[in-house]
Amino acid sequence: MSYSKTFICLACSRKPDGRCVAGKELVNGTFGDWIRPVTPGDHSAITNEQRKYPDGYSAVVLDYVTAEFTGQETGGFQSENHLILQPSHWKLAGKEKQPKEILAKLVDTPASLWTNTCLASSKGLNDRVSVAKLPQQDDSLYLIPVTKLITHVEFIDEKRKVRGEFVYNGVKYKLKITDPKFEQHFDKAGTYDISTDFLTISLGEAFEGYAYKLIAAVF
């Protein structure tokens, strides 16, 4: 039996074969837990077609989205995953017009962004976690306050690669950015100091034994 959930979209980031969509559930005017709509498959991505509304527009960050689901995905470390009903029929329930005020109410307060004990990737800093050290059905999404994001942009084989460097609770992180709306502002390689208010941080799916920390949305 399917069920319906409405959530404020706090990430609509790039991933193989589509997008990673995630947000916090809205129930009777109160915000609750994180939810990440997913599809069965290797990458669980939401396609552009699946996130379309009846009018042809697609779900984006700060939309209030109503979607139908068939059940919660079990067995992995992403506790927020819910399988969408297919074919999908997403509906726009509204758009947030005071984002800064709402986001300030929705921030999470983890002591750290998971563990910081793994050797970093070649271009990152505190950017991955050994899957073997992750408990089953753990939190894999956070909205955190950040005042400055040092953005590193490079082009490799004409493909843009963007990473964000920031400090959270006294610890420095340098993570890959997968927010397509933010990325499109950069057409030249370089380092940019960006004033920002909030970041959505996502722990991605396992890859060669690690789950990578990603900046899924920049506010």
C-alpha cells in the first residue's frame, strides 16, 4: 500500500543517472525527519521525468513537494530513504518565500559530520567515511550553518569540478559540491570566497568501501 508525504526540498543535487532529492517532512504545519525519495537500482537516482509536476515543471530546492511512496528502503546506512511509487506523480504544494527564516529553524546540530578519522581523498579534507564503520540505518543528511565557503573550481577534460572548503565546529572540511544551481555560476578555474548561510551535507552511497561527504545544496 502506498503512502503520501510532503516535504520541503533541501537538496536536488547531481548524481549518476539523475538527481538526489531530499528534504524535511512537513506534517500538520510542523517539520519532522529527513526524507530522501529513491528508486530501486544501483544509484537510486530520481530522474528528471520522475520529479516533474503535472504542469511540466520539476521539483527544485525550497519547493514543498507531495509524493507517493511504497515503503522505506532497508539494509543500508541511509535511514532517510523511501521508495517512490512508479510511475511517479509529484505535486507542488507550495514554495518557501522566507527561506532564511525557515532554514534557521531547520538546522541540525551534529557534533561533527560523521567521523573524521579516515584518510582523505587526494583533493578533499575529512571528506569520506569507511562504510565498515557506519552503523546500519544511520543519519546521512544534515543542514548546517556556515558563514563562508571557499570554493575551488577546476576543469579536467573540459568537465567542471567544484569543491567547497568550510569550517564546522572547529573542524575544516573540503568536500565535493554537487549542487547544479550553485556550480553553474563558475565558468573559470580559480578559488572564490563565497558568503553563505547554510549547507545541506549528504553522505553519498558506498563507492570502493567509502561513503563520501557531499555538499548537496548551498544556501
